[in-house]
Amino acid sequence: MKAIKRAALLAVLLLAMGSTGAQSPYRNILITSQDNGWFGYPPCEPSIWVSRMDPARMVAGTILNGYHTSADSGRTWISGQLSSTLGVYGDPVITGNHRGDFYYCHLGDPDGQGWASDRLLECIVCQRSTDGGYSWSDGAPAGTNPPRDQDKQWTICSPDDKRVYMSWTQFDRYESRQPGDSSVILFSSAKARMKKWRRPVRISERAGNCLDDDGTTEGAVPACGPGNEVYVAWALNETIWFDRSLDGGRTWLERDIPAARIHGGWNQDIPGIMRANGMPVLVSDLSVGPRRGYLYLCWSDTRNGENNTDVFFAWSSDKGQSWSAPIRINDDAGVAHQFFPWMAVDASDGSLHVVFYDRRRKEGQMTDVFLASSQDGGKTWTNERISEAPFEPVNTVFFGDYNNISAHGGVVRPVWTRCENGKLSVWTALINR
């Protein structure tokens, strides 16, 4: 009789586990929290970079001005507040080279007054660290062109470690409704010492509006090919546009290439999220494997229904001239939102890893974090839950515009924002392949 009761209890437990999903096999690590107290703004929009020289060393950034460094593969973190005479105002982007340098790029705020000053968004600032992220240079400004605003940048280092590449959106005036005001994608580069940026060049053939909506040219992400080719993808309305340069960013295609469609547009409606987007992420395979030089895109859209946002993937083997048909990355069968994806490729073996929020196993706004991985260039994907517990965001709290992930030498480190009782924190998971 006791054996029957034990069997029945076990069946109930297994059923309960099946209804909520298996627990994450990966240890979750808190990087920073709103409760730390020294942050003037709740931490979100995390970015991370695993050192190509020493994968045990990594640096993360969080808005508005947080930096976090780890020397033990992400198990423990030391945090500080980034400062610059050019100001620090969010949109943190961390990248690095093979020599162990880290770069922290962010929005400029020269007056230090935020939205109270017309100089906010006057430039993009990039600061360099040569000691693992413990100290930073004052930074070099890019794109200064008042009264125009510079926003939503992303960066990557060239494979030869000689330059840093950056693409971003220039607004004639952020959130302007004037018919004559527009937004375009700009590109620039700087030498590795980060003293000065080249004069920016416009690479988007089409201009958008300034409303920070589907009709805005936004979300430009650069990638580098094995021969230091430069590629950039961004969103405008329902299209992912692509451009390339084969001479280090000096010249670009006359006509942008439509790489994929974002059904429903890049500005997306996710319950519990103040604002969300499905902007593209572009990466290049720098491994010595059979897909060396391939380009990979991921994004999210609502082609399967407004209540069923999914994450999609496409690849190119000809430097972005043509693109595969989209493949859905998340493998759930039901109607649920998957959103805020970010992708990394591990140059040691060419494996692909995508982190995203996922509601397949939960009711309402309860949210998990998933990792999808591919060993065959994105033809097939495995999905696994990596968050140890779900959380419930609320749309009265700004949740940020992106998460991030970095991978090298089998060390895979996603970062994401968590919201609990209206308070934000930033986490990673210790994943080693």
C-alpha cells in the first residue's frame, strides 16, 4: 500500500514538473541588482563579452553606467560606475579583441543633465580597458553632429585587432514629428587604441522617420568577415536591410539588400513589457570549419499571429548577397511569445547560440529564459530552459531594449534582465560546452 502511495505521489510530482518545465541544469549568477543602491537607474539592457584571450575573464555593462567584471568565468563579479567627461547615458555595448582589450560604448551626455539638456545624445562614446575591465579610458566621441541625435549603436572588433567598427542611427531630432526630419544608419571605425573615430558615412539607402517606431531606421548591428569585411544589418518597417563593405568601411553597396521580412514590423507588443522590438542581430562565422565566412541573422516577428511572437533565423554563404528562407528557432508547438533574442557564434567551433525570453510553459506574463543552440549552421536547433525560476515583468517598469550573449572556447555566457516585484536585476548562467 505504501509503495502504491509512493508511486502515485511520484506520478503527481512528475506531472507537476512536466506542466512547468524541467528546472535549469545551469547555475544562475546574479551580476547586479536594483537593490545594490549605488545605481541611479534600475539595471537593464545588459551586454557581455567573453575575452578571446582568456575565456575565464569577461565584462558586462548595464544602464545607465554600470560595469561589471569577472575573472573566474562569471562566478563572481566586481561592479563599478563608468564615468567620462563626455557623459554616460545608457545603451551599453561591450566588445573586445584577441589581445584582451575591452571596449564599452554608450550614449553621450556631455552636460550630465540627461533629458534636461539639448546635448544629450550629441555623440556616441567608446571607452577602452586594458586591465580586464577594472579601469577605463575617458573615451572617444563618434558622430558628433549637433543638433542631430546619435542613438542605438553596436560595435565589433576587426579580426586582425586593428580597428573597432560601429554602426548606429542618426536622428535629425529624436521623436520629432516634423515631416522633414529623418533617421539614417551611420558607420564609423577607430583604431584599437580608441583615440579618434573616422568621419561617419551614411550606409542606409532609405531614410526613416524619427519616431522610434517601425518607420524608423534602427537596430544596426555590425559583423566582420574573416578578411576584415564589414557587414551591417538593420530594420525599417517590415524589412531587415543589409549592406557590406569590402574595404574596411570606406565604401558600401549602392543598393541595400533586403535580407528578410519582419512580419508586423520591428516594434512589437509583448504583454508586461513597456516596449519591445524584434530588431535583427547579425554575426559572422570566424571558425576554421566548413562554414567559415557564413553570415547569420536572427530576429523575432509575429508572422504566426499577434499573440505568438517567434524567433527566426536566416543564413548567407555569399557575403550577404542572398539569404536562406527563415527558420523558426523556438521549438514550442503552442501559442506563446518568444522575444528579445540575441545571438553569438563561437569561433572555436562555429556553434550558434541564441538567448531569448520564453512563455511557452507559463500562463499570462510569467516568463522564462531559454537558450537555443545549433551545431550545423542553424539547420537544426535544440532548446533548453536556462533560468532557474520564472518571473513576471510589469509594463510600468522600463525593461530595456535588448539582452546579450557571448561565446568563446565553449564558454557560453548569456545575460538577461529579470523583474521581480517591480524591481530589476541582471543575471547570467554558467554554461560550458
